[in-house]
Amino acid sequence: MSKKIVVTGIGASSPIGGTARETWDALLAGVSGAKTLEYDWVEKYDLPVQFAAEAKVRPSEVLERQVAKRLDPSSQFALIAAMEAFADAGSPEVESERLGVDWATGIGGLWSLLDAWDTLREKGPRRVMPLTVPMLMPNAPAAAVSMHFEARAYARTVASACASSTEAIVNAYEHLQAGLADVVIAGGSESAIHPITLASFSSMQALSKRNDSPETASRPYSVDRDGFVMGEGGAALVLETEEHALARGARIYAEIAGGGITADSYHITAPEPEGKGASRAVELALAAAGASADDVTHINAHATSTPTGDGAEYAALRVVFGARVDSIPVSATKGATGHLLGGTGALEAVFAVLAVAERLAPPTINTTEQDPAIPFTISSTPMPLGEGPQLAISNSFGFGGHNAVVAVRSV
């Protein structure tokens, strides 16, 4: 890969902040976005998990009513994050045919689908909204972003569970390398805090059941971790070639140095036990970056706080880094944000970009007693990374055996 691909804009709407900067500041401060859900349906369905990490700022506070009502919440978060990122990039003047969108979602328009089903059962077919299908389709967020910005190079959608938006960023990197666009808006979004998902994830023992302490429920690497916390929101990055960015005098946060995508082909939910697919994704990302394992100075781990997942990721990284993996500053940011499913990779890519730009690894909160079988270097406070060159990787792994890793280099 001969072109240098850089990040010139970031945006986010997350459980701990309504913008990328607010989210970053809250992350560094050790804020948790998890809280008890105050909805009638929590009691109605007697859900075993009664908390989640909802977005701190509701889309209705940002978008015009006429715009919001035509979009599923997953698309609303996409548009909010993309608008912030594009403005942060200086609203680059680029021909429509040279502006692309690489977006992602793990589930798509869940609320639109299930609300329409409730309407059909209770009120009949004539009351189902005509826009139900355009609102529920997984490509709706990408379509909303592309139409808002008149991005006509392409508008592509990835749906690979919790690896989705990291894969979308890797795709954007490759699409820019291939010359398909000059500027790409890349990211992911999700809004799936719904009775059906909470019940389903609870049934598979994937969610934490700490109803008495939501803020501390997501506790990556802790010996008493018992599952992840459902989150929602979206995040976006504006990517372009360094040549294009410099020509327009853009501020550059960091370089997207490479990416790796693999598949376990092992089990629909469980990771491959030896970490073969995950470790190979890391190796591919480093190879694309022209880097070695010794160059990595920071890791934003997938770290969902599940009993098996955290250990599986450690095993995979041990394959790549050997004993050195225990001394690399690691951030497990889902302790603060919860797990945004298809939007989580983009949010964590934003964190990796800011980490190398500001030479500061975010804290990992709620880890009361670290599992001795996972001896990563983590901290409950931000960790300085030093003044030299920085290379971070951000990992995302999803149901179905999807593995995606992006490498981020300081500039």
C-alpha cells in the first residue's frame, strides 16, 4: 500500500458524551455510561438485566424533528456522528463522485422492525408506516449519511456483528488506497437496547446481571467479571489521503496505517480457542502498516468483560507479541462506554486516534481484582505513552468468527 491515509475529522455520540471530545474527556475521567433503565417494558417483561449504557444525548436533541422521524435510531446516531466528523475535518470541499461512505451496523433498524410488528398486531396493516422497510434495512445508516453529504463515490455497509465498524474503517483505508475516493466518511452505529436483545443476550449468559450496580457492571479482566453491558450510539472518522489533506491545509490527527480482517470459521458465538484468526488479523494489520510487533506502543482491546472473551483475546495477542504483551499499555474502554455492538469498533478507533495524538492511553475502570491469567498492563487512570512515535492497534471481534483490527500511527 503506497498511499498514506490520514484522519482529519472525528465524531461520536456515546453513552458518556454527545460529541467525540466530550466522550474522550469523560473516558479519561473514568466516567461510566451504564445506568438503570427507566422504562415500563423492563418491569413488564421481568427482564433479568435491567440496565444498559444509553447514549448520553438523545438524537432528538440534535436532529430536526422532520429528519429524525424518517430514520431509525441507528441511522440517527450515524448521521449525528458523521456530521460532527465532517465539520471537524473542516467540511472538505470534494466532488460528490469522489466522496465515499463506509458504514457499519451489527443489527440495523431493530426498533423500526419491532415497533412495526407491534403496530401490525395491535392496529392492523394499514397503520404500519410506509417507510418501515427503508428504516429497518441495515444499509439505511450508510444511505442516510451518503444522502446528507451527497456522497456519490459509493455507500457501502458492513454487517459483521461486533467487528462491523472496525471492518468498515479497514475497508475505507483500502478504498482510498485503490483510488475509489478522495475522502471517505467511515464509522458505525447501533441502537439495540430493546427487550428482545436484552432477553436474548441474558439467556446466553453474555450480559452482566449486576442490577444493583450498573456503573461498575462492565469490569474487563476482573476476576469477578460476569458479562458485558449493552451500549448504543455511533462514531465516525473522516479519512483521506495525506496528499489530499495537505493540499487543503487540513489538520491531521493520525494515520490509519493498516488493517487486517480474518474469519475464525469455528463457532457462531465462541472465539477460536487458540486465537488463530484474531492473531492473524493483528499480524495482517501490522504488515499493512509496514510495522512489527515491537513497534506497537498501545492496544485498545475488544475486552467485553465476558468470562471467556477477555481471556481468548489475551491468548491471541500473546501469539503475536509474546511476553512483551504484558508490558504494552492496554485500554479496555467498554468498562466506561458499554458495548455498542456494530458501533463499538468505530468508537474505539476514535479512542486509538486520540491516544496516539495526545500520547495518552485511556483508563480501564471497574477492574477491582485483575485476573492473574490476563496480566495486561492496565490502569484506572490515564497512562502517558511518551513523546516518541506511537503505533496503536484497535481490536474488534464478532459473533460468527469475524475479526477486524486497525493500526493507527501518530504523525
